[in-house]
Amino acid sequence: MQYGWSWHLEWQYPCEFHGHLIDRVIEDIKTSYQRIMVAELTRFGKTLIIDGKIQSSVFDEFIYHETLVHPLLLSIKNPKNVLILGGGEGATLREVLRHKLVTESVMVDIDQSVIDFAKKYLQEWHKGSFDDPRSKIIISDAYNFFDNNNDNYDAIILDLTDPILGNTSYKLYTKEFYEKLKKHINVGGGMVTQATSPSFNTDTFTTIYNTLKHIFQYVVTSIVYVPAFDGLWGFVYASDYINPIDLSKEDIDKKIKERINGELRFYDGETHHTIFSIPKYIRQEMIKQNKISTESNPTYIPA
Amino acid sequence: MQYGWSWHLEWQYPCEFHGHLIDRVIEDIKTSYQRIMVAELTRFGKTLIIDGKIQSSVFDEFIYHETLVHPLLLSIKNPKNVLILGGGEGATLREVLRHKLVTESVMVDIDQSVIDFAKKYLQEWHKGSFDDPRSKIIISDAYNFFDNNNDNYDAIILDLTDPILGNTSYKLYTKEFYEKLKKHINVGGGMVTQATSPSFNTDTFTTIYNTLKHIFQYVVTSIVYVPAFDGLWGFVYASDYINPIDLSKEDIDKKIKERINGELRFYDGETHHTIFSIPKYIRQEMIKQNKISTESNPTYIPA
Amino acid sequence: MQYGWSWHLEWQYPCEFHGHLIDRVIEDIKTSYQRIMVAELTRFGKTLIIDGKIQSSVFDEFIYHETLVHPLLLSIKNPKNVLILGGGEGATLREVLRHKLVTESVMVDIDQSVIDFAKKYLQEWHKGSFDDPRSKIIISDAYNFFDNNNDNYDAIILDLTDPILGNTSYKLYTKEFYEKLKKHINVGGGMVTQATSPSFNTDTFTTIYNTLKHIFQYVVTSIVYVPAFDGLWGFVYASDYINPIDLSKEDIDKKIKERINGELRFYDGETHHTIFSIPKYIRQEMIKQNKISTESNPTYIPA
Amino acid sequence: MQYGWSWHLEWQYPCEFHGHLIDRVIEDIKTSYQRIMVAELTRFGKTLIIDGKIQSSVFDEFIYHETLVHPLLLSIKNPKNVLILGGGEGATLREVLRHKLVTESVMVDIDQSVIDFAKKYLQEWHKGSFDDPRSKIIISDAYNFFDNNNDNYDAIILDLTDPILGNTSYKLYTKEFYEKLKKHINVGGGMVTQATSPSFNTDTFTTIYNTLKHIFQYVVTSIVYVPAFDGLWGFVYASDYINPIDLSKEDIDKKIKERINGELRFYDGETHHTIFSIPKYIRQEMIKQNKISTESNPTYIPA
């Protein structure tokens, strides 16, 4: 066959989709929550697709996961205790554990079967992190997690699915949730959340930023281009104490060397400039929008 | 997700393809010969796809398999011994075994792993036929099968993959092979072959017909519409003794009742008229073409 | 470019679509009723597409138009006056005018701009028929046409757009409309309507058949495979006086010779058998369904 | 119709394509060189597509054209004479003419019919620039342009089609051509070229950079994300006198204010940081590659 026949079509809108050729479907199952596929894409290699959305690929997952984890942890003086909400693949956990200063990393995911699935199929992502002695895996709804928990953390990392209309994850992007969460951040610490795509969902991206700005003193966004996401992806970092953009190019390169095991593939001092400067047309879109996400008026992406 | 995201795109030409939504990929493996996928298609249910071509679906495989088997067997006075070349799914075998007169059905397939695969995943096709006491499964290259075999058969059924450029199955559609095969047909018997699509490959369809006409006295074609094949599909029946079109509507309905176990879903006296009358524009295309397929100048379909 | 880039995707269902490569878009306009595109498709040549549905292509429009017109007109002893409702391309008119016995052909279409469009872009379809002295073009809503009209016709041909949810054309497929229409058929005459696809819309196809059976004495269906429609297409013929299936193969070939100018490409005695015999599985679907289409409970196809 | 049916599929590789819904095809013609389509895309509005590749859309052409023109012109002390090779749409010319210091802008395009086409259909791009008294349009092959020309320029802007296998534009990306071109740059001046996609064609992007580095003293790259190009796009700036990255954020904002008419939408001091810092993984790819493009061993993209 000259023409590819097994395809993942990812729809950004009803008027836009991207076609990725599939070399082989490794697993394709339906859990009570979602349809989970692991497939070999011709371009991106092994890729995790949940309900039709590429979650990450071995080809470029490092862009997302390094940007999520390292600017925050390097900004914090001594990040010992880290909490991850979501992050089922185990790659966020993997990046956190590369930090020599980290002594405990707690990961909270709603579904044991996702962890089991990751252990079985996503070795390239977690690289054994679930079995690291510093790791602690808790099966719980992230939304209720803080209700019965008095622990505080130096860094809290929100590696959640998008707030999609009809799902419940939208609650984890609201003012109410961030207020609850903030009480569990140690002095000197901070948080970060993935913040959807500034290309496809400028409104939601901006609303997440606005909502955090309402609650924290220092709030900044980074934007990266992720090939497998077919566009730009955004993150928001928030803290009352530290700000990633205060770090100079030289600071970052020095701290990476001192604090992180192994070599990073995406993030360094030079990259830092790229991701923390926002192109003018996105800045101007963001200025127009001043919505805040609340439980009664949440932000979300069309299903 | 409102829009489907997991698709099988089947290309008829570089300028034409059909998209089928996949609910779930059940299995997707590469053997040394081919890529085999079993998937649940939204429209057609469980479907076998080999190297990007739909082989058959539970929704409409009966159209293909009944047309391949019954017109030939009902034309033969007493079809006791039947030989099937190919037919890995086991559905042709299933239809043959419904004939009460059949005492032995030999099936020759090149690859044991295809039979094993069918046993594991394609129960709806074979319905246990492989274990019928009248069945005999032989793993062999169909092309060499007659070299060491002195058996004769009342009916020989060629349920082969298409003659595709680059494959070796094209040899099973040549004058040389048909001549070899003919010597193994009992007096009173006949043969049938699937003959590709008269819609998409009129030339190949016609060449198969011409080639058989060169060798046998009575040669006729039938054409059926198979939804999962996205167009018309052709068959050629050949014999020196019998001709399916000599049977009247009443003959067919009577013989079906007498000879076949269970109820047919596609073929009966009325359907007979539909499939053995060829529309004028296809007849006129066929008249223009007088090529014969030989080993040195075979017919095949572009890969 | 090795891969085609300009495509018409025709959706049969949300889970099924066919892609046709476009060599050139000749015209693409929006009228107050619809979006009309004329494009050169690589496979089918010049093609008329309205609101995303292929109406007909130069490659195979003869299959549809010959099947619509000739079985009815050849069954009628002396078809002099013919009424066409719809048929904007002018190809139905063209086929009617090939009948030497026809002295007047009235065509009723709702939209002058469609006629003008056809005159400008669809010469291959109408071939000048609009200017034939026997033609009479009336711009009117077909639904109201009979209210102010006392003329009767030997044959009435309904070449209408599908009854689609949200459109008003569904009224032209109801018991009420057929009853009105019947009063305008001369003794010895009959009618025919296109009846959607028995592959994709078995229910609607059957309902149209049932509805006409309720009103006329002789009602039969024909089914043809139209490549550009990507499946089977159905027609229903109805009359109190004549029945197309009463004609033998020889009758048809003789009448074609006597009555029709030029050579037909699809329809002849042999083809007749193909199209008036319905495959068993469609017959069995039709038996299950006994709905009749009325204005208060009409049949239609999802938009 | 709920699902879109008229699509532009843009192939990045045989295993990757992006589908853009078309609301209306405005014009679709074949010249002796290429197929040119102007269409309204649902997401990007009016878009120019040549031989299946989106050239630019009204939605985001400003990203490409501002990045091509302004970093170079703002780096040059007094850019009076500007030469544009290619740039048929007229948008590069438009951006050049916004510079108050520019007194003459010469545009060289191979095909008068492209200019005529742009004048007729692409008003949103050129905004009348072709008629500006400072514009001079020359129809000539860019490759031969310098042979009979003794003029020098403060800035030379290469707004060319990609070097595609089989085309001749690859000559405009070689050492030989750049050497010829360099002789026509005034003291204090520089050049810029579009440099294909660092996402999809890292090799070609890097080779263009390497080739220019071989010839000029200061050579830098910028990378921008262009939604309609479905990925990153690269540019290379080269000069013996000036270097865009020497300008500080404040310099840029000040010079934009002083020198450019109207407001820019993409480029400013902040954006400058984003586009001139290259992500680590692209830098590391670039280091691996040291090919130089020459006429006998040119770089190009697969057709």
C-alpha cells in the first residue's frame, strides 16, 4: 500500500483536523471513564491517545514535561516535597525525581487502572518512577484530596486533562480549587498548571491565567510549540514568593547543572527566553479577556 | 468527542478513498507476510482488514461468501468433494459445509498463523467449521498444491487475495494455473474464483473472465454490490459440464430448500437474476478487452 | 505533489465518508437556498455538488437518468405529454426528449437561477434540451403546481432532491402529494420517483414504496449501483394501468430501437433483469417496514 | 450538513496531513507553472494555496511578513533601497513600504500573471502597494536578475517558494547565488531569506543557515509559529555589518515607533526574544548538520 490507511484524526475544531498515520495499534480499550489507545504513529512513535486527544508521544513528550516541571522547581530554593495531581503516564513524576533536592514526590490520580496501564505500556514515559523510593502514589479524586489532608508541599504540579465541557476536571481550574490548594503550599513554594492551547483555546488559556492572578502575587505564563499537539501549548506558574522569569539565562544553566540528574532535551537558559516571552498578538488577545473561572461560571473547552 | 477520530481509510485509487470509523481495534499485528487488523467498525461491526483492504465484515460477509459458493455447488449434480484454495477466515468453508451432499471439504491455506488467528478472533466467520469432521485443513502454497496431489474434486473454489503488483498471488489467476487446476475437476464438476471489482478494476475482472473462457466451455460472471467493499464485486464460474445460468428461479429456490442447511440471507431465485445479468456499460467495457492472463504477462491491480 | 490536496468528502453517516479528489473547482456559489459547486473530480470528471451531496457526474449520470426515465416511458403505450418535477440539470429532460413519441415535456423547477446555472455550466447534462421546441420550463414550487393546473400527463417524473430533515422537499414524498398528483395522470399513464438509497436509507426507500402502493395498483422498485453515489440507488414506478416488469427482455430491446433516438448506455433488456430483481436481504428489510409517509408523519433522511 | 465536505488537505509528509474546511473556493486556476487557488477557509479566512501548499492566509500572514521584513530593516541604519525577490502576493512589499526611510522598493517576480492575480484577488495582502510611487515591479527570473543589473541595495529580501525537488527555485538557496547576491548589498546593509520549516524540514532549514554562514559574517535565525503553516517557520538574516540580535527590547520598540507607519501586530521588543532564541532540541539538531547548499549539491524538500 502506497497510501496510509490506519489513521488518527485529531479534531481541533469542526473545521480543522490533523491526520496522523498509525503503524500499529498496540492497545485500544474502554474503561469506565474513557477510551485509551496506545499506538505507534509513523511520525511520533509510541503515542498515548485518550478519547481522541493525543496525550503525549515518545517523540516530543519531553517538551511538555520539562516545561511543566523545571522552571517551577528551579525557581524554588529547596524543593523537597512535591505534589503532582494527575500525571498518570508517570513522566511528570520522572522529571520531578531528577531533582536531587526532592525527597518526596506524591502523585494523586483518580484511577488505579490508569497507573496499571502506564506500568504495562508506558515504560518510556515513567522509566520506573513509580517504584522510586521517594514516590508515593495515592488513588483519589484530586478535587477532594485536600479535604482530608494536612500536608504542605514546596511545589504543586497540576498535570490534568483539559477542562472539557461535560467532564468534571473543569473544577480543578477554578478559583475555589486554587484557593484550597494554595493553603498547602509551603513558604517559598509555588505551583504550576498546564493551561491548554493558546492557539486553539486562547480564552481558556487566558482565563486560567486570570484566575491564578486573582489569588497569587506572581503569575507568569510560558508557551511552547509541541509538534504532536499540532500547535502551541501553555502553562501558568503561580506563587506568592518566587517568579521563574526572575532567573537569568546563566542562573538557569547553572542550576540545571547543579540540581538535575542527566541532561535535559528542551529546557535551558536559551530556551527560557523563547517560552516566557509571549508573541504580541497573543498578548493582545489576553488583554481583551478578563473572565475568572469559578465553579458556578467555569471555563472549558468544547467537547 | 463529537467527531470520529479513529479511522480506516481505504484507498481505491490515489484519487478516491473511503473512511470507516473504528470503534475499537481488537487486534493489530504484523506477520511475516502482512499486517492483519481486526476492528469494530461503527457501521459494519467486526471487520477483518489485511494490508489496508477490508476482507470482510460481519455486517455483509454473507453477500460475498454465499455468491462465491452456492451458485456453483447448486449447479453440480452431486458435489461431494470440495476444494477451497485460500479462504482463511473459514466462512467459505462454513458455506460449503451447509451443503448436505458435501462429504469432504479440503481447505488449503499458505499460513498456519492465519488459521490460528481466525480460530481466535473470527468465530462469527468460521462458526466452528475448522472442527467439522468433513473438514481437512492443509498448510501449503496453493500454487504448488497440485504438483504432489492426484486427488480430484467436484468443485474447486478460489477464495484468494487480489492479484496485486508485487505479490505472488497473481500466479493463481493465470492460464497456466487454471490449466493445472482443471485436471483435478471431476466429470460434472466446476470451479469458481473471486474476480476483483468490476467497478474499480474492470480490466482485471475482464481478464480473469477471458482467461477462463479460453480454457473452459461454460464461463459466466456474477456481480454483487458489497457495502463494505464500497462497490461492485465480481465472480467467475467455469466448467466444461455445467452452467449456473441454466438454473431457473424455481430450480434455485427448490434446490436451496433440499440441499442447504439453515436459511440463506442473500442468495435465492430472485437474487439470481440480479447477479447474473450484467449492466450494459460493464458488458461494453468487457467487449473492448481481450487480454488473457499468463505467467509472463499476468493481470494485476496496482498496489 | 504526490498526494491529492483538494477534496470533496461526502458523508453518508457520521461514521462513513467518501473522499473524492478535485482537479479543479469550476464554480462555487451560494444562492439563497443552497451552496452549488461544479468541480472536475479526478475520477468522475465534471460533477455537480449541492450542499455537499454529489448530484451527478458526467462519468455516470446516464445510469441514474436512464433508469428514471426509460422503464416508465417504454411501458406506456403512447407517452405524448410528460411532466418533470425538479430535474434542474436538464438531463432528465434530455432523456425524455429522446422519445420520438413525446410531443411536449413540461419541466417545473422552483428556482430560475438553477436553470440559468445549468445552462451556463452543465451543457454535458442538458445538451440544449431547454431550447427544444417541445420543452416548456415553468418556474414554480412543485408542491403548489397542481393547485392551479388542470392539465393531465401520460407520465409524471419526480426528479427531486432527497427528503431531508429541515427541507420542505419531504412534502413531495407524501401520500397527500401523490394523491393530488395521481389525478393528473392520463388513462394508460404512470409516474416514477427517485427514492433515495436502499443501501444508506433503507427505511426511507421502503416508505416511499409503501406510500405509493397505498395509492396505485401497480408499484415496483428498481435498484441500480451508481459509482458517484457510492452505493445503490432506488426508484419507484407506480401506475393503475401499466407495470414495467411486465416487459420481457425482447420487448425492451425492440421498443428501445423503435422509440428512442441514439443509443442508450445503461438500460436494455439484459440490464432490466438486474435492476428489477431485488437482493434477498433488501427484500427482507422492506418486509419489516410498513410505514407510510404523510404530511403529519413524513419520511426523511437525517441532514 | 453537519459535517464539512469541501476540504484542503495539506500533507507535511506521507504520514501527516492537516485538513482545513473550505467555505468557498473563490478562484481555482492552472497557469503554465502551477495550480493557484484562493479560498475562504473556515478558520483562516481568505487563503492563497499554490500547488497544495498554503502560502498565506488573512488570519495570520502578518506573522510571516512582519518577521521577514522588520528585524532586518530595523537593524539597518538607513534602509533606502530595498530589493524583494519573489513575494507575488504583495504583502512583503506592503511591509517594506511602511518604513518611512524606504525611498525605493524593487520587486522581482518571474510571472506577470501572478502579479495580475494578486491585484485582482489579494487586496487584503498588497493593500495597493503595487501602485505606490516608491514601488518598481520587474518581471524576471530572480536567478538571472543580477546578471544584467549593477544596482546595489540596502536590504535584499528573499520571499521565495520552498526549494522543492523538481523545481528550479532550489538555485536561489545555494552558495553560488548568495555570493552573486552579496555583491549587490550596500555597506551597512543585509539580507534575509525565508528558510522553510524547522519542524518539518530541519535539514533544509539548517543547510540554508550553514550556507549563509559560509559567506556572511553575521548570520542569525528566527523561528515563529504560524498556525496556517501548521508548525514552526524559519528565517535567516545575514550581513557583514549588522545583526538583528544586537538590538535590545527597548531599541526595537523605539525604532518601530519612529520608523514604521501604523501598528505592527506580531513584532515588537518582547516578541523579538521569542523568535531569536532557538529551543535546545532544534539547536542540537542544527549542530549535527554541516551541509552547505551548492548548485551541484543543493538542499531541497521532497515534492
